[in-house]
Amino acid sequence: MIKAIALDNECTSLQRIIDFCKKVDFIDLKRTFLKADEARKYLEKYPVDLLFSDIRLPNIAGVEFFKSLAQPCKFIFITAFNEFAAESYELNAIDYLLKPLDFRRFEMALNKVKGFFDNQAIPELPEKPYLCFRVNYGLVKVIIEDIVLIEGLDNYMKIYLDNQKPLVVRSTIKALLTKLPENEFLRVHRSYIVSLKKIVHVRNKIITTGNHQIPLSNNYEENFFQIFGA
């Protein structure tokens, strides 16, 4: 539920906001106020998500009231005058409604509010670790977990990826190995690095990763089985 209060110097306007909010199931209108000072005192104790406010209030403008809040919330400005629209949008008001309030237009504004908070509720996923390689005078971003294996071709590396075309980059096995997580990738041959997560099985010194078969060299066999078989 989106918690809200309303501030207006007209009782009829406040009553209309009350009636309209009752028709919207995701708005919880906590209180209404005729005076800005009373609204401010309430907000200091009970922060809300949304404030309906008239632009013209006794002793203070709605815009100035908004700027004065210690814990700003989202605003919908309500007024009989349209000359304040530009200023309200500069303050990132969700919407600007003209009196007399119309329910269809009121509901549209509240749907904007809901859309904002729905988006805020979606957790931002951390970016997956990646490496960047220079390819054809540009940079290519490669997600590390997509790497299946890496084949050494003299001073070039052929990087095999899940469901993507292989990528050929200028590097060496030794240089590339230092950039990869050591607990996830192992050198298994003079010419190969393999992702431990992508290994399907190992038999007769042949490592299978999906469509690829890689030789396991004698020089790396003991280290491989110490880590992979652990």
C-alpha cells in the first residue's frame, strides 16, 4: 500500500480526495490537513510515500512547503491555477491536477505513482563479472561465466562461449589466466584453459565440456584432479 496524506485549504477539495482514494485499492490515505504546519508535524513523526498538496496554501506556497520538508516524499500538486505547472515538474512532482478534480484524471495520476513505486521495488541485480577484449579496433565485453574454454594459438586466444560464436583475441595463455578467477578456471594443457563449471566428464585424460573435448596434459594432471576432484 502507498501511504498518503492530503493538504488543501478547501474542505470540499479534501473530501473529494478522500472519496477518490477510497476507490483506489493501493492508496492508504492516512490523514487530511487544512494547515501546512499541522501536516509538517505529522510528517516528522509519520513519513508517507505520497502527498497531495494544493499549490496555494495559507502562509506558504505548496512548492515552498515541499522544499521545506526534512524527508521529501512524492508529490501530486492540486490547484485551480495552471501557471505553476512548469515549476511543479521541475521539482519532480508525479503529476499536476487542476480543480475541480476529475476521477479519471485522478486515477491516471495515481497509476503513475504506483508505476514509480513498483519500479523502485524491483531489486537491482549486481552486474556479472566480465572481461573486456580489444577486437577489430573496438572493445568486446565478455561475461566470465559464459566462457567454456580458451584455446591458445601462439599470440592469440580463441575464447569459446556458451551459445555464442568463438572470440579471437590477441593475448597469451599466461596473461589471460591471471585475469580469470583461479577457483573457476584451470590450465589443463599447454594450449588450453577450461572452466570447471562447464566440465561434463573426464575420461582417459580427455575433458569433455559440451561439444568440446580437450586433452589433459601430464604436466597439469595432478593439479587438475586435486582441484576438480576435491
